[in-house]
Amino acid sequence: MNVFARLDSPALAPLWQALHDRLSSGRQVSRVKVGPLDDGQRAALADLLGSERLPDEYTSVSLAALDELLVASVGADTREVVGALVGPLDDRAGRRARDEAERAGLWDWLERHEVVAGQPVLGDWVAVVRRSGLIGGSVARTRAELDGALRVVGRLPGTGVPLPVLAEDVLGDSHALDEGTRCAGLVLRALSVLYGVDPPGDAQQRRALWERAGVVEDELSSVVLVAGLRLGGDDVGGRVLGVCADAGQVAALTLAQVRATSFAGAPGDVWVFENPSVLAVATARFGRRCPPIVCTSGWPSSAVIAFLRGLSSAGSALRYHGDFDGEGLRIAAHVMARTGATPWRMTTADYLSASAGAGPGTAVGRVTEAPWDDALAAAMRERGMAVVEERVTTRLLDELDELDELR
């Protein structure tokens, strides 16, 4: 610092501060404006620059000329001198660029997250999150909060576990989803988008939405409808399913019964439909030779998801079909993402064939992308007509009948 002692005078402080501010911008700097200067400051600046006349109250200093002068007199350029006298230089432009790159990386990660990609309707939730901005201005904190919320959403619908148990299991903190926590708010907002309902406005609505997602849902009210499915085990689920299949009837298993089922001897292929009416037609048509069918009854309950996951874990291939409308696509994406089911007769060609020649029908509603077929959503928006399962039930059951005859 001794070499810069003669430069470290109060009269020259406005020059060094102006230089520090401009050089810290991170942008190219050729001249720096200084002022207003009093008479003493103008004289000190004239002495530094070797000028015979006093500069104006506001004056512009050439950085190249100052560099040359300082290197010659103290052996250091302007940046070194300013850094020593005022403090380290910043790089605001570089910092902004890095911050923008970090934010862009965060939003790209969020849009590509497997939970969002598996259920494209959550893109609406992503848009809300982006509009809300960073939490505390921090990319790292925002990503951590979103990661926790998405891990919870990825585990729903639950299997009737209490909220603290879910929070402890997924997030390692039994209070992480307590009322008023940021994570709970993010998850509930995602669930409202997923189910197509308004965000909950009070405690009762929040409880109802958690229950719809299988949290704190009792083991008796959650039910799955099954037809024609026989298992090899001698547990309660296997017995109920076997008796009903042999009688050509639909079985209704509670979540408690699903949890008590071993799924031993699960069939190779299981057909999953959205609407109970398909089961009614199937059992009336096939009786005791009805192929293995499971119904989600619209948005699947905890019992439905637990049952389908049990079948999938036992080696069954789940073939899913649902309504060709906006909500039908969202339900299909949800079931596939949660159970590993694959689409069956749910392609663009299937939709166009089913809707061809039909008169005016129900509107498709709000259509989000179908992860299994990139062209399906666009085709549905263009045609604008929903195709419910009831319209194609006979065609679908004919195909199942043909498959049974080929075995």
C-alpha cells in the first residue's frame, strides 16, 4: 500500500470511487465521468493528470490515459490502484449472466423432471411456480423445495397413510407437510392442477384434497373394482377375487383387503379401464370367462393404485384404456406414471377411427399432452370431440374375445 500512499488522498476519492463503480460493472470501460468536484478536488485531479488547467466540475477521464500515467508513476494500472484504494472490483455483468444461467438451468430441470414429464398437465403448475419466482432469491433453495414437493407428488396417490407418516417417509421430517409449510403448499397446488380443481382455500378443502390423493384415507372407503381376475394365493383378496370371477361377478376390494393380498399367481395380462360401465358390459357378456379387468372409476383411489402396483410387481402387464377427452388423458398419464401401465388402443389413429363419422358429441375440454403419443392431443383439439369408453366398449371387448380364442 505504501507505493499508493500519495494517491490515497480525500481529494482524489471521487475519482477512485467513480472508477470502482464503473469497472465493477463488468462491461467495457473507456472513459469515466467524475463529479461534481469542488475546487480542491479539481486541483488534485489536475495535479494527478499533469494538466495545466483545472478540469470542469463534471469531467471525463480517459481510462487509457490514466493507465499509462499510473503505470509510469507507481508501476500499476488503474484496476490495481482502485482495487487497493477502494476494495476488490466486482463483475456485475458476469454475476448477472451467471445468475441468469442458474435460473434457466433450474427452470429447465423443473420442466424436464420425470414427475412433470410423466403428467404433462403439471406444466400448468410449473408455470405458476415460475411466476412466483425464486424462494428467497436463491436458486439452490428453490430447487431443494421443488425437489421435495415433486418427490411427494411422485408418491401420490398414497395408500391411506397419515400425512406425518408420508412426510417422514419421503422427506425425512414428519412435520415437513404440516399446515402452512411451503412444501405442503407446493404439493397441494400441484394436486389441484392435476385433478383440475381450484386451489384449496381453507383447512377443510386442504384436507379433502389430501384425502383425494390417498393421504389419511381410511382403509374401508377406498375401493377397487375387479372382474375376471384370479390369483393363486389363499389370502382374503385371492378368495374374494376367485369367488367373484367364478360367479361372473365384479369384486369390490377395500384398501385393507388389497393390503392383505399376496398377488401370487397374478395373470400375465390385465386390462385396465377408466369407467365401471365397461366392467358391467364385460361381465354380462363373458360371465365366468371374463378376462382380467380392473376399473379405475375415473381418478384412481389408493386401493386402485395399490392393487395395480401389486399386479405389476407380480409380473402382470397392465394395458390401460380410458376416455378420449382432456381429463381422460390426464387420468391415463397419471395411472401410467404411477403403476407402469402401458396404453392400449389409445393412439391418435384409435381416436380418429373412433370419432370418424360420429355426430356432434361432448367437447374434449382442456387437453394436455399425452406422453405416449405426441400427436394425440393436437388431433383431439383439432377435432374437438370427446370419445368416451362407452362408445368403443363393444369394439374393445370384441378384441379381448379374439385374444382369448387365440390362447
